[in-house]
Amino acid sequence: MDFELIAVNLDQKQPDFPAEVLPDYLRSIGVPFHVIEQDTYSVVKRVIPAGKTMCGLCSRLRRGALYRYAAENGITKIALGHHRDDIVETLFLNLFFGGRLKAMAPKLRSEDGRNIVIRPLAYVSEAQIERYARARAFPIIPCKLCGSNENAQRRQVKEMLAAWEREYPGRTESIFSSLRSVEPAHLADPALFDFKNLDTKELDGEPPQATR
């Protein structure tokens, strides 16, 4: 299987962003890279009221920039860094704030059909990644846009899951496992399961028997 990799990062023009940290590191290990420069920071700060969660708009703008670069350069797969805990957090964000049973798939097709998004770290916990990053001395670049928002919905969900994990170790893994073992007939989405036309099953020509 022949493939090529290129590291792509978006410089969102956040104040005090250490622009040379990632390029210097990638050059030191011989990894080809490209930095997209797009002032999404000003857009998000202008559109989102102070104190409100910025993640949704910021994510859409970042994703749009990546998709556009991929399309312009013949790139067919986009690998994102979301891990297991990100996926579980997104599940609860959608449950609590969006009224949807939805998370993030390890692999999916973009809405325009031009890209396949893959999440190679989907089955790895955040704690495992943190330990590996420390062992390899990876440079860490903080996010001062959403990372400084103490009231962010994702931060609240992360704290809730951390509290659960302290009291019931393994709960996050159990929740993630549930996303891999879905029973549509035990949910309530008529578009997913045909509840309206559900009927009893006849066996060998015999009429169905009432049971309790």
C-alpha cells in the first residue's frame, strides 16, 4: 500500500501563538508539513458573544480550512487527532446541549463526499496519549481561544467524566464500548427502526401466542 503523509496545521492567528514551535519540531524529525494561515480567531471573537462557547464555530472554520487544502492538493484522507475521551465527551455534549444521540466516528465521509476523515487515535485514552507525549518530549502548544474559556460546555463534560472515572474506574471505557454495541430497536428513532410496522412473528403457520 503506497501512501504519502504531510502534517498540516492551522495558524489561527491567536495572540501570542508560538508559530515556530511546530515547524521547528517537524523539520527536526524530517516530516513534510504545511501551515495554513487563516485568521479564524478574529472571526470567532467577533461572532461569538463573550462568555459563550466558541468550540462549535472554531471547529467548523478549522475543518473547512483543512477540507479546502485537501481538495486543492489531491489529498484523499484527513487524519484528525481526536481520542477516545473526545468521542465520549462529544456524545454527552450532543445529549445535553443538542438533543441528539451522536458522537464522532473513527472513519467517515465528509458531507461533500470529497474527503475521508480518519481518527487513528479513536480507541486510545487521553491519559495514554499524555504519558506517551511526556515520554517522547513532544512540544505542547496551548490553545488560548477555547482553552481559556472556563465555562465551556466541553470543559464541564470533561470534569463530569473525570469525577465519574475517579468514583467508578473504567466507566469512560464502558461508555465508549456502548457506542460500538448499538441496538436500534431499543432506542426511539423511527428513521432508524420501523416501529410503526413492527408486528409479531408467526412460527410454522401458527398464530402468535400472547406471552407475559
